[in-house]
Amino acid sequence: MSQATATALAADPAPPPGGGRAAALGASAEPTGAVGAAGGADSVESTGSTGSTGSASSVGSAGSDFAPLLRTVREQGLLERCTGWYARVITLNLLALAAVLAGIVLIGPSWWVLPLAAPLAVLSARTAFVAHDAGHAQITSDRRISRMLQLVHGNLLLGMSQDWWNDKHNRHHANPNHVEKDPDVAPDVLVFSKDHAEGRTGFRGWITRHQAWLLFPLTTLEAIALKVAGFRHVFSAPTDARSAGRSRRPAGRRAVEGGLLIAHAVGYLALLLAVLTPLQALTFALLHQMLLGLHLGMAFAPNHKGMEMPGEDSGERWGHLQRQVLTSRNIRGGLLTDWFLGGLNYQIEHHLFPSMPRPHLRLAQPMVRAHCARLGMPYTETGLVESYRQALGHMHEVGGELRTGASGS
């Protein structure tokens, strides 16, 4: 499999900490390095092919298409950090988390404690969104503070490895929806490309045939899967060249990450077992994690599923603007949608400017939409329910040949 090298030039007026002015997005990067630097990749190009809609071939291919938009966004000050806004969001979220935990203690060993799993899941998702934004250097340009915020919100409060997430998420931002390079569409339990669906048999084949119906039930396991992947990343021995790269990181940093993951697991279980009966504690933990996984799945599913999927077998060359816009979908809505989806409903703007603070994404949207219209580039925006319909329709289509084969046999 050939790999096209994608090199991004940082466009943030203050270069993201750790990213410099030239961060290689295709490789493992620090939390506020490559991901934060992706916002200015006006010279990025990669090999790709037209995906599901067939609309990319007529769109310009020069990275310079992005430069005028970048200049406008900079002039409007939309790349400047919103530290005060994030301070209020983080404080309110931590206070709300403390209130829910206090409610669990006050209710004590009773099944009436189970309804609190729902608000705890919603607040845990807010915590994940803060960790995500810290990883993109949206909150502050100080690398150490960004890392600390991500470690506290990701590792300590959620039990999810920030180092594992950053590596995976950097590769996704570098080549979104790319069938060979984006880990988020790599074949696993679910598949997102017809090529990946071919030849799947047995239980995995059955899942692929019915994956459109199984998507949201399976997302209830997402929070647990993220924890398991993070623990494996931090504590297991490297098994390939990419995972071996983490062994070259300072031992102290890995120790901090591992210590915080263990602190989360011990603290979470100790609190529940100290207050509830073992059966109540197990039920509450499962309900909390399943609702959190469903919430995260509802936030992530609309973003790219069913959009263009570049591949390696075409001579087309996409610039940063094409790569990010054509593979992403926005979700219409008001402040409630912004809050529920953590700003990820502005997926196009977020991918074009990953270090742009969350409250500025809404302000940048009209500029991005108008710029795409001038270039004749498709700008996809739907309602939330329609986005799910499109995503599920794509997954149903991917499994179509397997269903035809099964019925024919």
C-alpha cells in the first residue's frame, strides 16, 4: 500500500504549541501539535479519489483555494483563543459533576440512584468535549496547560488515554474519511467502505449485513472501548512500528498517564462500591458507560459517514480545503444543538481550523459557506435526523452485496 506524505503548514496566528510552522499531520504528534496545526494547511495535498457523491472531480485542486478564506478568518480574529469562555464552561461542568456525585452519595444504596446515570453521562460527554478542545489547542496556546487540561479531563475524569487519542485523532484530521489513512474508517466491527466489506463471513459478515440497524446499539459500548484502547496503549508492550513510537516518549510522561488512568478506575469503583451495593454499583456503572457511549456516538456519527471517501487509486490531488470540506457534514441547529454536540456540528469549520475555539465556529460558518459557493464547491449541511438517515443509509449500502450474496445462497 502506497502512502502519500501530507505536510501541513500551521496557519494559527500564534503557532500551536509543539506544532511549529510545519507539523507533519500523518505521524504521531503531541496533543497540541499536529492537530492544532492542521488549521492552516493551505499547502496540503494528497492523492485521493471521488467518493460516494462523485462531486469532487469538478472542484479545484490547488491549496491556494484556502488562502483567501484563511486570511478573512484571521482578520476577523476568529483564531484567537477564548480562555474566559472555556474557564466558565469548565467550572460549571466540574460543579455539575460534583453535584451529581453528591446526589449519588446522598441517595445511598437505593435503585433510585440509577436515574442519575443519565445526567452523569451527559456531563461526562461535556468533559470529553473539553479534552478534545484542549487537544486541539483551542483553549490556550500554552502547550503545558493544554496537556494538563487534557490529562485531567481525559485520563483522570474519563479514564481515556490522551496520548492514544491524540495519535488516532491527528491521523483522522490529516486524511479524513480516507479509506487507507483514516483510522476512524478502518475496518473493524463496522465497515464503511464496500471494499472493506468484501469477503467478510461468519459473525462479522452478519454484523456487516445488518450494521445500519446495529450502529447505535453498538455505540453503547463506545465509552468502554475507548477506555480499553487507552489502557492497552499505555500499559501493553508495543506490537508494531506505530505503537513502538510511544515507547520513545519520556518514561515520566507515560507514568503520569498510567497513574491518572489507574486513579480514575480506582476512584470510580471505590465511590460506587462505598455508596451502593455491588449489584447496584455494577448496574449504575454499566448504565452510565452505555449512555455515555451512545451520546458520543450520536455526536460523532453525523460528521463524516456517507461523505466523500478518498482513496489511493486516483490521480486527483486535493488541497486542504477540498480534503476537509468534501469529507465533512455540518448539522443545522441552534444553541441547544451546539451544546449537545459540543460544537462538532460545525464539522467543516472545525476541520478547516482545528485550533479555532468552539464559540467561534458558528461565526466562521457564513464565511466558509460563502467561500465554498464562490468556488462552486459542495457545502453539506443537514438537520440532525437527516444526518443520521444519510449515515445509516451509507452503512446499509456498504453491506448490500453481502445481503445479496446471503439471500442468493
